[in-house]
Amino acid sequence: MNASAVPTDPRDPRDRPARLTVGVVGSGRVGPVLAAALQLAGHRPVAASGVSDASVRRAAVLLPDVPLVTPADVLARAELVLLTVPDDALPGLVEGLAETGAVRPGQLLVHTSGRYGTKVLAPALHAGALPLALHPAMTFTGTSVDVQRLAGCSFGVTAPEELRLAAEALVIEMGGEPEWIEEDARPLYHAALALGANHLVTLVAQSMELLGKAGVAAPDRMLGPLLGAALDNALRSGDAALTGPVARGDAGTVAAHVAELREHAPAAVPGYLAMARTTADRALAHGLLKPALAEDLLDVLADDDHHRGSDR
């Protein structure tokens, strides 16, 4: 595939990229799912690499009859190669493949790292590859459920200008929505996603543990409607959706929370304090928290700092 073959409108099924043979390097939770989605769009998975037992099982379920081979063999067989390895492993993988001559001119190399744009693919670019960065903004289970969940999923897309339409077309074929991210903005983009998604999982898991300690028999059932409404309100209204004792400036309630956490779940105190301070700052900046109440609230949080220091 070359720049001259790039479709003029990726949303028009008449202008889709040519059917491609697809390979996966790294059969973690992401790669086989994306390859399965591309297969549904008419592309043909031909090879995958994976080492762990979990990777082998995942590839067998999502990509049946696709052989597991070495990364170099994946590149030898495929026109479109998905590099779906952990962020820290990606630069070394690309350098190694380029140095050993595994990369072929005109080959589409797609990585799915949120952190990197296309510069990380520079060694392969020098070997004639066509570099794309397509990051699905979704958490993956590594099962067939993920293929359906790709519908409407935003992808952070970075590519050379001449490959932009091809990149967007591939995303749309997988059911996603392309969102253009400039090369230099990739680290900030990824930090934003991690802040929202990864930390949310930690907060929810911690909340369920505390509810269990409080005697709630089904913490997940209790939290589901509450957190669903909070997420929906936050996405619609941003900081205007802030509620609760911190946003109200109820210093006494916050002090009681901290005291209970110190007694029953001391590991949760630092996170609670950090989020309480950030919430107070944002509520104050948006006029939801009265300055006088904010002062009392921050005094409570400051007092807890002194308390922690006296325990050392």
C-alpha cells in the first residue's frame, strides 16, 4: 500500500484500503482483538507472535487457524503489522526488527501505544515502512467482547500527513472513531487517559473494599447506579457536577471520613486527601465552594498532615 492508494474518503465503503494480510506482534489483550476486528472488515490475519500461555490461548480463540511464529516471520508474511507490546518494549522491538532486516519497504507498521506517536517507528521508516500510531482509548479484556466494544471507541491517531486518511480508514473499519493527536501531544494525551481510566479503577476497587468493611453485602450493586450517574454528569457538565462534602465545604464530615479511614483503612488516607484537596481547589475555582468554608476544609486537611507527621 502506498500514498497514491490512500482513499479520499475513509467513511465511504467504496474507498476503503485494499484488503491486507495482517500480522500481530505481541498477542496480549489488544492485538488479537484488533486483528479480529480487521478480519470482520475483510482483511486477512495470517500470522501472530506470542510467548506466554495466555497469549497462545488468546490467539487461538480470537484468531483460530492463524499460526504463531516469530516476530520476524510475522513481518515476512503480513502487509499490515500490529505492534501491540508494552510501551517500554516498543522502541527496542522496532530497532531490533529494523536492524535484522525484517522490515520491508511499503509495509504498514501500526503500533497501539498511547504514549508514542510515529517517531518511535523511525528505524522502520528508514527501512521503507509506513508508520501509523493507532491507540484505542479503551480497556481490554482480551476476549471477543472487546470486538463489539470497539464500536464507537475513540482512537488516538498519529501519522504522516500522506497516510492520515489511510489511518483514519483503518480505525473506521475496526468500528472506531479517529481522533487526530499531534506527535508532541501524545504523552499528555496518554497521561490524561491514564488519570481518568486507570485511577478510576483503583478508586472504585478501593471504594468497594471499604463498603465491604462497612458491612455492605453487594458493594458493586450499590456503587453501580451512583458511579454511573456521577460519570454521566461529569462528562456532561465537568466541574459543575461536583457534589459531596468536599464540594459543599463540610469540614466536619471530611474530618470524620479521615478519622475513620485512619482507623480502618490507613492505606486509603493519602489518596483520599489528595483527591479532597484537588476537589476543593476545583470547586473553589468554579464558584461551588465558598471561600470561608474552603478555609475551614483546608485546615482540616492540613491538620491531618500534622497528625501524620507526629506519628512518624
